Amino acid sequence: MSEMPVTPEEQPKKSNTGLIIGIVVVVLLCCCCAVVAGGWFYGDALVQSLGL
């Protein structure tokens, strides 16, 4: 007797939108932190060089 192979039903692909948005938010947050840290450490020198 020949049995038909049992194939699992294909499930729809999971959307990666949440993952992509999360990665973009993390990258932007890191950039903002870098700007704030740069301003914290080099702010006085930057203000003096601009003559403000």
C-alpha cells in the first residue's frame, strides 16, 4: 500500500516590521546618546571655538 507523505500546511510568513522598527529606534537612540555625550565632553571647547 502506498501512503501519501504528510506535509505540514504552510504557514504565512511572519512580518519583520516590528523588528525593523525596533532596530531603527535603537540606532537613532544610540546616535542621540553619542551627540549628547559629545556635547557633554566637548561643549566648552566648541563654544570657545565659535566665540559664543
